[in-house]
Amino acid sequence: MSLAQRERHSLIDLLGSVGPDAPTLCEGWTTADLAAHLFVRENRPRALPGMSGGRFRDVAEREMAQAFDELGYEGILARLAGGPPALMQVADAAMNTIEYFVHHEDVRRAGVVDSEEYVRPLSEADRVELARRLGLMAAAVPAPDAFPTYLHATDLPEPLTWKLRGATGPVARRVVGPVGEVTLWLLGRYDHARVSDDLRALP
């Protein structure tokens, strides 16, 4: 079973156990909202342009509300448990490894105190797979501010560094940590990723 498949099933199990009204790290979203988002992302392609906000956001929100009305929380989880639609299965790893890893953490960390259990241990194979997907994503993501941004994953067989697209200048941001934490930082979970994040002058 791939990392994407295991993260999917772990997230669905967690969503089932916490119920539809639990908090997430996604601002303003409960677990019901997150489940509807995941379902619409895979099954309602007309909503895709609004999934990241922008002027089509209302379309995505209407599709999410409609999916919840039609299927209910348990129905959505059952559909998600069946995997992606047939036409998307060939791209499951590419599309869903990071998606389900991050959203799994969105639910898990919203309900976990800041303790030794906060950062979930990953096998070496899973860390390598996550790094592969992260590298492809990082090449397309712009730096979040005016500073050149470098991501450093420290828990791989060979530490890796990626530079985000865009910003230039004499001072750079360095984000350093385990690959899972760096992934969460890249996806905007700045307050919840356990990384070091500092600015340094470039040599």
C-alpha cells in the first residue's frame, strides 16, 4: 500500500473517530468541512478552480455544501475510503501523498497537546517518498515573502535542500527540520510545523 493510500485510510479512520464537529488546523473548518473538501476535490471537477480560493471560491463552497447535504458525513467518509475515482487512480500518489499527509496532520494536531506525540514518526521509506513529492512541489511554489527561501530536510538518508521559486536578495530564509515538518511549513502551517526558521545573509 502506498503512502498516499495509507495516509488516506488513517485520515478517514481519524475523521470517523472524532466526528464531524472536531477542530482542524484549517482556519474556520471543522472536520465536516475538511471531509467535504476532500470529496469535492476528487469528485466534482467543476469546483477545482475554487479549491484554493479566488473568484471561484463560492463554487467550491456550494459543491461542498451540496455533497454534505446529499451524502452526510458518514457517506462522504465511505466514498473517500473507496479511493479516488478510476480516472484519477493513476495519479493518486502524485495528487494525494502530500494532500492526505497534510490534512491528516490538520486533524491530528488540532486534537493533540504539544507533547512528544505532536510530531508523528515516519519510516525512512515514507520520508523518502514524501521528500520526492515535496521536491516536485517546491519547484513550483513561490517564496511566501520577499526573501529567497530554502527548505532543508534533515531526516533523510542524505539531507536535501530545495529553493522556492521567485524572491531574490542578499538575505535568505532557511527552514530546517524533518521532511514532514518542512512539508507542513510549505503548505502554510507555519505555527504548527516544528522547524527552525531564520534569516541569514547569503555568502
